[in-house]
Amino acid sequence: MLERYFVCSDIHDDVEALAQFADYAQAQDADRLLVLGDFSLRPYTSNDLAQLKKTENVPEFIQAKRKHTQNILGEMKDLLENTEIPYSVIPGNYDSNHDIEVVFGDHNLHKKDTKFGEALVYGHGGANAFPHHIGLLVQLREIEILDNQELFDSLERIRPDIALTHTPPHLLCDDQYDGQNMGTPAITQHIVNCAPRLILSGHIHEAGPLGNNPNEAHGIRAFQKPSVDEDITFVLNPGNLGRFEGVHPHTLDPIQKFDYGTFLRVDVMDDGIPTKVIMYSLQTTDRTIGEVKTLAEHSL
Ligand SMILES: [Zn+2]
């Protein structure tokens, strides 16, 4: 049995982009939908922030933030539920696991293992990089922070065939626009030790299918130890589906706009071995949500 997974990440509040992804996946007979974190871009409003500065009432701010975020997450959940396709999610570094758990319940795979067919699957969200307006939420413990040692220990203990992580492995689809590699060595070391079949991660938008990085990472990397009969690990990064913007720390106005709109399909055998990847884009030149176009196809 071959399953078609449709995989996206880094939605960043863009409900319309997620709707197009869900529609397309449904039309293509997807067997499973996976969302790899960063649902939010602005987890609270500029009004909430102004109120906090005025009153210094932290519990009130957290309550307002949770309400605002959970409303948007609820719209996203409805889109995923309406497809009637099995789906799983993990939090990113713009999300709190509390909000994700409240809204998505058992669909949240953060620090949980499960099975897709015969394949053992482990999910682990969060990251260690935070823009200014998210730093506030980190201080208030309303953001999922990645503990590299905990991630490594969990991977080594569970030994999944497939891992869903927000942060990519160091050196594998983690290439920033300036060529720096921002991934976690925790996953890379586990790949060297145990050769899982497939790692799906997002977070570094520029290492997705559009490949806006000098290292020519385009959403797919493979790792194999230099002896003939070792298993290959494929690492896939779907890029950012949503219309991502840099956010002014005080006004929350957009200060810089980036490419967006990518996601992928990966066909996976029952034991977790991927056989084919197709990469898509719905980006347009006028920053609307366009028709889905195929960017690339790879047999693995
Ligand atoms: Zn992101």
C-alpha cells in the first residue's frame, strides 16, 4: 500500500492558503495531511499589546492572546476536518503547544508517537529562533521552545521510521538565505546513528522548494552513510505555505514581505519508505492565492 501524504508548514495566519492546500489535496485523493507548525504569525493583536503596556496585566494579555490565536486555529481546524482526510499537526516556534493541544487535541503529535500504516511515526515541534514580537511570548512561556537533548533522546528511544519536526536537521534542508545552516544537530546525529526513512520539517522557509539560498537546497536532501548497504534517509522541507511577513515589534505592521505558497506531496510505502515527491506552488505575482502549479517531481 502506497499512501499519498500532502505536507505543508509555516501557515503564518494565512487561512486562505491553507484552504487552497486542503482543496487541492482532496482533489488529488490525499490519504493524509500533515502540517509541520508555525500556524501563527501574529498570535496577539496590536490592541492586546497596547492594553498590556497600559495596564501591565499579564494574565489578561495571555487570555486575550489565547482567544485570538485559538479563533484562527479553529478556522484552520475546520478546513482540515472538512476534507475528512486523516491529518496530524505539530507546533512551530510561533505557536504554543497549549493552544495547539486545545484546538487540535489528538491530531497534535507533539512529543507523541503513532503509526501511519506499519511505519512508526514521531512528532516534535518547536524551534529556538524568535523574532521580537514572539520573544515577548517566550518570556511568558506561551511559545514552544525546542530542547535539543530531549528531541535527541526521544528519537533514539523511539527510533521512528518517520519523524515530523518543525526544526530541520542541521545541514539537511536548513539553509538560510545567507547560506547559514540553522537546523538542529539532534536530528542529524540520530540520522547518522539510526537512518530513519523520512524526516519532514519546515521552519527554514528559504530551504523549501523555491530554494532561496546559496547552497542549492530545494526542499529535498538525502543522507546515506558511505557504506553500500546502509539505508537512505530523505529529508523534505515543504517551505512556507502562508504569506509570511516580517512584523514590526510594536505596531505589528508588516515590514518586509517574503515568497510563499509552497507545499509537497510525498508517496510513502507502508513501512515508511518514500518513493516519490512532487513540489507545488500557489504563489502569484500580486500576492494572491493562485492556482496550484507543479514546480518539480523527483523519484526517490
Ligand atoms: Zn515559519
